[in-house]
Amino acid sequence: MKHAMVGIAAEFVDLLRTRLDAGIMTTEDSIRYTFFASLLRQGVRPEQVVLEYPHPAIERAEIDTVVLDNAGEIQTAIEFKYNRAIPSGRNQPMPQQAGKALGDLVRLIRITLDIERYFVYVTDAEMAKYWQNPKNGLREVFELGREDELEITDDYFLNRSRTLRSAMGTWPQPATIACVTRAELPRQHWLRLYSLHTPAS
């Protein structure tokens, strides 16, 4: 599926751009289902896609989406995160939001299978500013260029916010993230689609 992901990502950007431009109410589930539509348009069969698949290594946890190969085995795992302002204004602290996003990467790393892993991240302006602020120590993750890579170990987070590290959990092992695609979208939204590689994958 690795080679197909470029086309899937381009389809996803187009669909998401249309949705946001129209001002349609969008939630994290909406993001996930839009990506599902992109999979189908690029030739993935509906029966190959499983939502909320039991995580093979974390008890009572689930992977947002998996894509199965023709033998019914997991080929690809995908996690999604959508950070957006809540009308009530009672948002969680931004370090906690960022930590939860990084926690999705942790969940992917902890899958003890030789599979492809992707993280789809969409955010509005508030969290984008947090990621881009050099003082928070995460800018190189958010600003990673298309097809560029960044190796991350647990040491990377030593001087980061305690709230962030608590929300993220322990970074289990060295891993390399690569930017498959990135886009600036309507209504002050940003998309990042990362692939994730570990020494065993």
C-alpha cells in the first residue's frame, strides 16, 4: 500500500479541502470517514478496511483504522487526530493536546507487527501556532517537509512540557517519522500525514 498512499493522500486532501471550504461541520470521525472515501476511490475494497481494530499489544486499546491484505492480515495501521477549538472555550491545555497526538504515534510504534503505519493529523490555527512555536520544541515535527524524515528517541522529549510527556506516555523505542504529505486547508486548517518506521518494520 506504500506506493498507493501518495494517490490516497492527494485524494484525501482534495476531499477535505472541499468539505472545509463548504463550512460543513467536521469532527474527527468526519476526518476518518473522508479518508475512508479516499481509500475506496483509490481501489481499496470496503471489506479490506476495519475501523477500531483491537490493538495487538495494548490491552483494551484499539487502532483507529486498519487495512487488510488479500489474505485478511493487517497490512496498514492508521491513527487519526483532529485538534480544533471547541465553541465553549473549554479546551484542554495545548501541551496535553500535543501529547495526545504524539500518543497516537506511540500506539503505532507499539504494534509488534511488520506493517505500514500512518498518522493523519489535522489541526486548526490555535494548535498549529503551538506546534510552530520554537519554545515548545516541536516545530521540526510539524514543519517536516514532504518526503523528509526525522528520527525520534525518548531523549527527544526530555526537556519538553511535563504535561505533554504525561499525555503522550513513554516513547517506546527509536522511530523515524516521514512526511507523506502536508497541506494548508480552508478555514485555517493544516494537514500532516506522516508515515512511521521502527527498526523492526
